[in-house]
Amino acid sequence: MNGKKVRLAKVANDAASETIPALIANGMADPGAKICKDGDVRYVPIFPEREKDVIKMGLEVIDGEAFGRETRSPQNRIKERLAHLPDNVKEKLPMRWEFVGDIAIIRSDDIFEPYEKEIGKVYAEELRVNTVCADIAGVIGEMREPTTKMIFGERAESVRLENGIRYKFDVTKIMFASGNIDERDRMRHLDADGETVVDMFAGIGYFTLPIAKFSGPRKVIACEKNPESYHYLCENIRMNELENVIPILGDNRDLDVKGADRIIMGYVQETSAFLPKAKEMIRPGGMIHYHDTFYVNEYRERMDSVMSEAFGLDGYEILRIKEVKSFAPSVSHYVADIRIF
């Protein structure tokens, strides 16, 4: 019987044990399709919309056929198994999810509560994961803490492999912005050879780890205020075998740093409040990677306004502005590369 035409990632056998779980965990590979082997290579069916992300992992993608272990999609199987639930619950069942290692995260709804254990069990079995967590209301507060709870399984801690970096965290305690994947990847391609880099909002190492591992800085000072995030930042520094990162627990406004070559400001909405500290730390000619949210029809003007207020009209140059992801209706998250004079 012929399979359906798909795109396949070529994975060498000696890398399969790490790479294939990462493809599945990051939502790039189809967990319901059969992985074929030919000599020293395995062919993994991938989702076409994630092909660019697969290529960024250094994998070749070719045309081929996929043979399903199950001909129905996981969405259809989930709907069938939960068909007995009340109509108002069924119509809210999420048909999209995010993987973190062997954990699936689904959007929740208050009406799920009486049935959440059953819902969690079905999603776990059909998505072939050990744990299912429910995202209740996104992230809240200054610490950007997730409103996520475990509804099936025994542990919410896992490891996400992305672009050669391992990120370990507890999904019920730590927010991980999957939409920032391109910017995390860009950090590893920067030329930071011999530089002193300051990451003012390090989190678990979202930007710290790729720039420290691949871009050649002399040292990266990674500051994080949230104790839970700081714990995993230190864990991830060890796990990725990095010796050029100095983790600091505390408010970045208390940092005693002068002459930084590069500063990463990976925060949004209130980022401008921290520019005076960035100005104090950066050397003339240094670079700031500034993240913030603006209305899509005025982001350039607002970026200029924020920077001129902090550095004066002739104190900076905007080299690049890029949209990172949509944030809210008519509002997007942007990152700008700013040269400071």
C-alpha cells in the first residue's frame, strides 16, 4: 500500500537517539507516522510548516512517503475518544498543543475541570507523552510566571533540545516562548568574539546559552530575578557545559558592570524602564538588542522615541528592527539592534 507524499528529514543513525525525540518534542515531526530506515540514515516525516526549523537544525529535507501507524490524525482520535463529553466541553477541546520533551501543553478552559483527568489521559495516550499540562491563562506578573498545571502524569520537568542547546525547566513554573525560536537561533550566529555580554533578563538562558556556546564571547553576565528561573539557568549552564557564563540572582538594576560590549534586553512591555541601567553599563560603540511591544503601525516611530529619550537624538543608531511574533491584536513583539555612540 502506498503512503502519502510528505517531506522527510534525513537523520544519521548515530544521531537518531537524540535528534528524533527532539523533532517530535518540538512539534516538527509527525508522531503518528512511521520512521523508515535505509542503511545509515533514517527518514522522519515532518510537518511542512516546520520545514525551515528542521533545516535550521542542520538536517536535509527531501520528498518521500509516510506510512501511518494510525491513518487517523491524533485530533480525530482525541475527538472520538472524548465524544461522550458534554457538547460545550467537546467544542472547546484544543486541537493544537506544544511539546516540551515528553510533555504536551494544551490550552485549558474552566469547563474542563470536572473532566480534566480523563482529558489529560486521552491526550497523553494519543500524543504518546508521559505528562499533559493545561495552560489556563498564559503568563502573569513581573516574573512572567505561567498559569499552567499538570492534569496527567507525575512530573512537569523536562528538557527541550533546540538548535544544539538543551533547555531544562518545569513547565508549571517557567514560561518558555516558543515563538522566539528565530531570535534564539540568531543569537548563536552573532559575532561576539571576545566580548563581554550582559543578559539583563536571562530567564533560564533563552538567549544566554546560544550566544555563550556558539558566538565566542569572553564572558556572559546573565542576570535573573526569579529564583525558579535562576535555578534552571544554573542547571542549563552546567548541562550545556559552559564555562564563560556568570549567573547572577537579583535585580539587574543592582549590577556593577561597566564597559559591556553587548547587552541583551529580552523583556517586553516595560523594557524602557531599564534603559538607564543599560546606558550605564554599555561602552561607546556597544550594541543593545532591545525587545519591546508596539502597535504595528507605529513601531519605528515608537522605537526612535524610546531610544532618543534614553540616549539623545545623536546617541544611537537603529541598525535593524524585526518583528518577533504577534503579541495582541494590532500589537507585535519587536527586537531592534541598537548601536550606542
